[in-house]
Amino acid sequence: MGAQLRVYKRRIKSVKATKKITKAMEMIAASRIVKAQRQVAASTPYAEELTAAVTAVADGANVKHPLTTEAEAPKRAAVLLVTSDRGLAGGYSSNAIKAAEELTRRLDGEGKDVTTYVVGRKGVAYYNFRERPVSDSWTGFTDSPSYADAKTVAAPLIESIGREAAEGGVDELHIVFTEFVSMMTQTPVQRRMLPLSFAAEAGAGETDAGAASRARIQPLYDFEPSAEEVLDALLPRYVESRVYNALLQAAASEHAARRRAMKSATDNAEELIKSLTRLANAARQADITQEISEIVGGASALADASAGSDR
Amino acid sequence: MAELHVELVAADRRVWSGEASLVVARTSSGEIGIMPGHQPLLGVLVSGPVTIRTTGEDGTVVAAVHEGFISFADDKLSLLAEIAELSYEIDVERAERALEKAKAEQDAAAERRADVRLRAVAVAR
């Protein structure tokens, strides 16, 4: 076997091994998307009911709560960025990071101090590498986040929005995550969680039920024990549920992005194997041709030599 | 007979939904019973059992609810809780063990959770 042919054979073998891995990852991701989507669907009723309740209090109670009214001159804003723990998901994490950077620049331009909170190892690595400060970060659960995870993420956010701005509190709370639109489309989105802005939310493609409940005239609620206390109790839960929803959507998007990245990797490997096989065939054919011409050349040289000695 | 529609939802799932004639829950200012035609209400629930007297074949449904909200309007009642379990889903032995453990470790939150579960089971009986 020729040296050239041996090189091709070796490369084909290695590409085949890689293809097996990417194919497996593609199938694993595909099966996890379904699970993640189910989780998103299961968490929807709670999120919807909670949004409806928050809307009811904010609209109906006519209370001036610091969390529902815009600060006169917002000074500080918190941005929560949701990325993934693992790579090999195409542009998933970098797109989310890009969206967060854009938001940070915009807030900076508005004269607000931005504090960053990061979920996912990829986002943490990005900020660490650039030696940019991160207030808090969490890793290890982006694959399948639980409600408890959302609670731990939301806790410092809620705490910092409750504090006065002078003591390191924030006036605004933004979240950047990748929205799961469909199996093929996942878009990074920037949402403002607090202060509540219902009009903007409805425009940003909120759930139909939420928009419908806003459109309806709110009944006059009786609050137990009082509107302020209900709002005080509701808002942390609201933030938690929004964070939970964002984490779940991000997880679904991560799996979908990984599936797509791994699918194109598998396709590329197939393509590569095909062209390498062609090259290997050509190399083999060239070897054979050379061998034949060597034999024929050798034979004719021998025939010439023996014909010469006869004379 | 007038009915009210009840949705009992936890953070990660819908626990129970159906028609009922009476719902009794504990808000932070005391027990409250809601029947069809009640005034619109939004309240804060404290941990405790919630009793739903259904008009369907379920009879009386009891759920252990760990903090949450109750909201009622247009004969629709939603009970929101981070954690909610129906009494027949609760593993009594496990809850008892959890209560013992929580008492031993003086974990107030865990003790309360286990206690609410056991109370819900007791009410259901």
C-alpha cells in the first residue's frame, strides 16, 4: 500500500470516530429538548397566574410601591445574563453574551451603573478572561434548572432591589436569556423585569393569557391583609418565577442550539469522509497504475535485453 | 348550584384543577372560606392545608400548601404556591421521618414543611 493511501485511510478513520461522537451528542440533545420544553410548559400556568395577580395589584390597588413605579433618576441597574455551562452549542453562549454587552452599553449610555450577574460557566469565563467584575455567578445547572436553582439566583437580585441605591441597591432589573422560539430558532432577548412595565411586556410577545388579563377591566379586589403587604409578598415570587422561566427557556434553547451545531458537525464529517474516500480511491488507482507500468516497463526491458543477447 | 373553578398551581406544575363549591384556606390574617359569588380577593397564604370541597367525584380534596397566594375573581379561584401537594400524594412515613430529622437538627423551615404535610393528611382523613 502506498504512503499516500495510508495517510488518507488514517484520516478517514479519525473523521469517522469524530462523527460517531457528534452524532451521539446530537441525539442526546434532541431528546433533552423535549424534556426541557415539557418543563417550560409545566411552569407556564404558575407564571401566568402570578403575572395576572401582580397586574391586578399594580393596576387595582393604586399603591405606590417602589417596585412598580419608576425611579425618578435611575442610577444603577442589574443585568442577569443566562449562558450555558458547556460549549459545543454553536453561537448559543456568545450570542447571549453579545446581547448582554449591547444592553450594558445602552444602560451605560443612559448614565446607569451596571452590575452584572452571570449564570453558566461560559459567561463566567468570558467575564473572568476580560477581568470584568461580576457581582455573583452560578454554574452547574443550566442543563436542567430546578425551581430551587431559580430561587438561589433570584435571591441576591431581590435583595439588591430592596436596598437603597446609596447602599448598593439597584433601581432596575434586566435579564438577558435565549428565548426558545422553535426547534430551529432561538433568539437572545433582553427583558426588563423590574420596575414592572406591562405595556412593554405585552409588546414583547408575552403569553396570550397575560395580555388578555391586562386588556380586561380589572375587578375591584379585596386585599388580604393589605395591598402593600400582598405586593411585598408577590414581587419576590414574581421575580423568582420570571428567572425560573428564563432558565428553563435558556435550557431548551441550549439543547436546541447544541443539536443544530452537532447536526452540522455530523453533516460536515460525512462530507469530509466522502471527499477523502474519493482521494483515497484516486491514490489507490494511481498506485496500481504505477505498479502496472513498472511491471510492463520491467518486462519490456528484460525482453529487450534478452533479444540483444541472442544476436 | 353555583360553582367556582379552582386552579391549584405549584411553581413547576399544575397540581389540581376543577369545580368546587367551597374552598377553605389560611391567609396571613386567618382562615378564609370562599364560596361562589365571593367578592374579588387577593390574599397571602401561609403554610397550611387547603380544603377544596369539589362538586365533582373527587369529594373533598385537601392539599398541603407551602406559602403562596390566593386570588379570586369572576368565580375563578387560583391558588399559587411554590410547593403544593395533594394529601394522597404525601408519603406519611417520609413526612414523619422528615419531621423527626428536622426537630433533631432544629431546622425550622423543614420542620414546618413536614408539619404542614402531616396536618393536610390529618385533615383529609
